[in-house]
Amino acid sequence: MLGYVVAEARGESDALLADVAAQLHARGLPLAGAVQVNLVNDPARACDMDLHVLAMGRVVRISQNLGALSKGCRLDPAGLEEAVGLVEAALIAQPQLLIVNKFGKQELDGRGFRPAIGQALAAGIPVLTAVNQGNLAGFDDFAQGMGTRLPANLAAVLDWCDEITSDSV
């Protein structure tokens, strides 16, 4: 009940999960979670990162502008926690699938969407996420054998979603 993709190119998993969410939403499948959309306003500057909260139609900015020469992490923890709170509230409605934009450093450290993922799995709600290569070992420790690695392509992920949600329909 815990599917994940590992995309090779930067932003590939963001686009893939957004496409999956759009197709499942169009089918009328009740979803919770958030997908990331990166906005490039200036090619010389890092993109803005937004989370689109699926069940509420809200957009939350999770990046902060640290200046053109900054090399530090641009994640805005307050923005991420706002999105997490909205997603956790949406889990009350018992959606058929939780989509989380990524299992990243915040989740490895026990923050971010990690509690929402645990809450969903405990309630029997399947979870779909993305993991980058550098976080796979930590994700495997978290998943404790429950994770199913999916090919990073739309058809395969949609097939998994159809299979995993057909049991709850």
C-alpha cells in the first residue's frame, strides 16, 4: 500500500505525480495529498516551488528567496508545515489514495509529510510518493518492507493506483 517512484531527472517525479493526480481526479477518485509544481520565472534564478493541495484546491509556496548567490536550502519549513496540516485535515474524509510529492530530507528527519503518511497507512489508505536516489536507504528503513518501487512512467503508476484502489471501491 506504499508505492514510490525514483525519477532520474530533476523535476521528473514532480511532473509524473501531478499527471497521475490529474488523471485520477478526472476519474473522480477521492484523493488527498500534494503535488509539487516548479515555476521558472527567471532562468538565472532557482525556481519557485509550490505544493498544490489536492483535496482543497489550495496552493502553498514552499520555497523562499534567499538571494541570487545563496547556496543553502530554499525550503520554507513554515510553508511545508502549512501544506502538511491541510493534507492531514483532508485525511479525515478517508480518501482512496494519498499522494505525497516526495519523501525527502524533512521526512527522513521525522518531519514534513512523514506523520501524514503513517496516519494514512494506519487508516488503510494507500500512499504514492517519490524518493530520490540519495534518500532510498532512509526511505527503506521507514517503509520496513511495505514499499513497492514503481517504474517512473505514467501507465505503470496508474496501473498500480487502479489495482491498489480497486480493493477499497
